[in-house]
Amino acid sequence: MSSERCAWINSPDPIYAAYHDTEWGVPEYDSRALWEKLMLDGFQAGLAWITILRKRETMREAFHGFDPEVIARYDDSDRERLLANPGIIRSKLKVEAAITNARAWLDMREAGEDFSAYLWNHVGGSPIQNRYTRETGLPTHTDLSTALSKDLKKRGFKFVGPVIVYAFMEAVGMVNDHEVTCPRHGAVQTMVR
């Protein structure tokens, strides 16, 4: 890969380019992995994505591998432990949202809803193949991300506004937003189930 990468790769940190080249836009179908990515996008609100990438492994450790069953049972001592950990995003509201969202995820599962199927149904089961260029730029949200955001909120999820949800949809490959000149656009396009 060369200078043809998507324009948003604007950090000299190699972790950023590696994320673009191997993860961003790759369709994800695992319910737990999707939930983790949605939580990380919520933690990113107001911050640069590179901050999350740099803290992701520490956050995985601190949040017990982003296991919703474990996080749903967090109590005040877990909240205190997390808020004292300098290796994570120490926002009381975001930590509380992760706990609330774990409970919402479990509620869906207990009602017989698979989180992956629920999300992918919003795009008809396969990624939307967009054709953006550097000139057109990428949207920050769409009608679809707004609708999904509203539905997630109705189910009890927090930190899932339309902008966060659209960033999540891009990250997990529900939409292919690699620029058409980026080598990853075509590569990701072939990863449809």
C-alpha cells in the first residue's frame, strides 16, 4: 500500500496505517466482536481514533476482554478500578455506558435476538458498497445510521448517536467507505459473505 490509502490516514503512527490496511471496513459478523467495536467507538467520542488504537489492548484487559456477561455484572468496585486505570479512557459516563450496553446486549440475546443478525439486517445482510473519493469526502452520518442509532437507544444502549454509529458501521464493514482509489476498497468489496 502506498500514498493511495484513504485520506483519513493522517497519523505518522504505524498502528493507524495497520488498522486501515487490515481491519477498517472488513466485514465483522461475530456478535461479541461487534459489541466490542461499538463500545470502542463510544469511548472514542470527542477523541481521535488513534487514542483508542493506542489504548485498545489495555482497555481489553481492563474490561475483561469486552465480555458482555462479565461487564453486565460490574459493581462499584469495578467502576472505581476502571476510573483509576490510566491506560484506558477514564470517563465516568463512558464506563457507565459500557455497563449499561452490556446489559442491553444480554437483554437482546435473552429475547432470542442475535446482535450480529440484528445489525446486518439493517443493511440487508451485506455491506453497502459506497464509491467515495477524496473530492467527495465521507459523510459523518446517514439516514441509516440515524435510524440504527434510534433503535439502539430504544433498546437501552448509550453513546450510540448517529455519528458514532456511522463510524462503527464503517469500521465493521457494514458500509465500504474506503475511497475508490484506495487498494482496500476492492479488497474489502470481495469479502462479502
